[in-house]
Amino acid sequence: MISFEECAAMLDEIADAMPYELYRELNGGISIVPQHKLHPVAKMEHILRHEVRHHNEYLAGTDDLELWDDEQIMQYLEKNRS
């Protein structure tokens, strides 16, 4: 397991590699909290790109990714219903 500081440094590297324009009007920055996550560290880039896409779709006045997320959650819940 990596430390919180190592995780933050990795996330900074991933964020710095993405075009700065994607962060326009992102006034809260990128935040992480020091708690266990369900996703492996290898998924950080995928998750960051996904969340930045949410931000940019919001700026564009669309919510396609939000609708897709909702559909994925519904499918997961149906498949894992006990």
C-alpha cells in the first residue's frame, strides 16, 4: 500500500500531464482525502480523467457522462442484487 503523500504526488504527476485548459474554472482544485479507496492506485489516471470530463461537460451544459454513470450504477445494482 502506498502512503497518502505518495498517492498525492502520483496524482499531481497525472494532473500535470493533462492539458491545463481542462481545468478552466475549476476553483476548488483537485482534492483527495486520506482514507482507503476501493479502486487500485493503477486506476487513478482513469478516475481523474473521468472526473475532469464531468467538470468540462458541466461547463458545456451537458450531462452525458452523468447519464452514463447512472446507467452503469443501475446495471451494477441489478446484477449484484441479493
